[in-house]
Amino acid sequence: MRKVIYPGTFDPITNGHMDIIKRASSIFDQVVVAVAKSEEKKPMFDIATRVKMAKRATKDLDNVVVKSFDTLLVNFCQKEGSKIIIRGLRAVSDFEYELQIGYANQSLDKDIETLYLMPSLENAFISSSVVRAILKFKGDVSHLVPKDIIPMLESI
């Protein structure tokens, strides 16, 4: 079975993330959406809420599972029995950061491969930080996030 890990903070999960998840699920037998605890990023939503949002958003994708982790990503991959990491690239500005992270992961486990997928053009501008900024001012994010998580955002 070809299993891939799609890591992130998913704070919150967006349509851009879903674009990558859906495309990865058509390529791989199983996609593990790995929600990082990432306390150093000071997420808006706690880990349990982010996992719940990701599960709601992916509930119709049979080969997608959502798990949280608070370890090095390569250790999580080893625990899950996967050597493949999927990352999304929206713009050239993402590339340098993602390249460094990919090399760092491979320095920790030489068998780890990182594959990069670009979201479709309509989702290329969406990021969790954009969604959080709009939420902060009670703006409408319904066009940026999966419809199933909107009720969870309305209490913000």
C-alpha cells in the first residue's frame, strides 16, 4: 500500500489544503493528514479542534485519515510506515522554505521523499493565515474553507 503523509498545522484547514488532499488521494492508496501540534506557531485553534475540522472536511474521502502528531515529522512518518511526504506549493516564495524543510527531513532519514503539489489556480492564494486574518475581523471566509467546518468558525 502506498501511504503518503500530508503534514501541516491546518489552522484552519482551507480549500487549498483540500485541493492537495483530494489530488493526493487520487494518486496514493492512503493519505494521512498529519495535524502538527505546533505550539511555537501559536495556532488560533487548539489541536483537538484542528483535528476535528480536518476530519469533518475529509469525511467523504474514504482513503484519507486524520491524525495529530507532536514529534519530528520523520519520526511520525516512520511510525506510520510511510517514506513519502506531500507538501503544497502556492508561490515561488513557498519554494525556498519547503526546499529547506525537505532537505532537513532527508538529512534525518535518507529514505524520505518529499513530493510537491501545486493547488489549482483558484486556490493558489488561500492560506490559513489569510483565513485567520479575515476571521479576526469577523469577515466571510465561506469561499475559502470547506463548508463542513464553517459552523466551527462562526463561534470565533
